[in-house]
Amino acid sequence: MIRLDISHSLESETVRVFLTLKKLEWYLSNGYTPILPKGLQKDSTLEEVTNAISAEYTPAEYEVSAQSLLEAWHHHAQTIEKLVTGPLPLKREYKIILTRYGVGGSYDTSTETIKVNIKSSPPREVVGVVLHEIVHIALEPLILKYNISHWRKERLVDLIGNTFFSEIRKPQIIREDVSIVDEKYKSLSPDIEAIIKEIAG
């Protein structure tokens, strides 16, 4: 069973929001709607970001969400085990940072850290967000190797999710034609590298 090391902090929230503001135009142009603290703008200073988050930060809220996530994680242990025994190179433990800001989930392959927005998804759906980001981390070396576009990458992650944890997370709406991903996944699965190689370009 994959273990989750869950944390949260005022500092991590500050970094999350500051980086979200830096990428705000990209998020909006790709159909994402990040959650931000009240009163912030794209060009807000680090001090303004820190003050805005400090006014909203309530540790108890994060602790409740952490407990809910762990309970749901154990509830779905059999489903998660299917992913563990699949074709992806998964780790035994992932660091989870809870956040109230940004998009639903994000990942950092250098630290194998996943950030999960506890405001954008109901507690029962947060497990699906975590699994989605775990798949991203597992695929990232091949995604970079073959220079896969954002939406093709997202569709591949969703198809893997459909195979291993469809009852926990539903596919997202893709804003461009990614039918080649479906085609190659159907014909080449479970050879993940072969699929990724074929959807490059």
C-alpha cells in the first residue's frame, strides 16, 4: 500500500499562491480557474500574498482534511493496489501538501510532492486527485523524453485512471482533439513507453 506523508504550512501556502500568480495567464488560457486569497492580483507582491494568506489560514481546517484523506485512502485500498500492481513505476510513499489555493492538484517530480486543493474537490474526490498526480509523477520522465503536449499528457493520465481507478475519478474535459491518445492506448496498452512514443509530435 502506498503511504501518504501529509502536511501543510503557512509557508507552503505562500509559495503555492505566489507561483500560481506567476502562471495565472497560462492557467486561464488553458481553461483552469485557480482559487486565490481575497484581494490579490497577478502582480501582487510576496508581502501582499503572505498577508492575504495569513488572514485566511486556519490549521484546524487542514487537519480535518488530512484525516478525511487518510480515511478515504484506506477505504479505497483495494483499488489503489490495482494501480500499484500495474505497469507504472510507483514509489512506496508520496509527500502530500494540502492547500486551499491554486488548481485542483499539481506535482513536483524533483521532490515527488503532490499539492492537493482541499477547496476545489469534495473530500471523497481528493483521493482521485492524489492518484491522478501520482500517475503524472510516474509518467513524467517519458513525457519529457518524448516532449508530449499538455493535453495529450492529461488524456493519457485520464485513460490510465479509467483503467485502474475509474470509480474514484472521472476524466476531465479536454479542449482539443486528443483521439490519437485513445487510439494508441487501446492498441498498445500496457506498454506505456510505446504509447507515449506514438503520441509524440
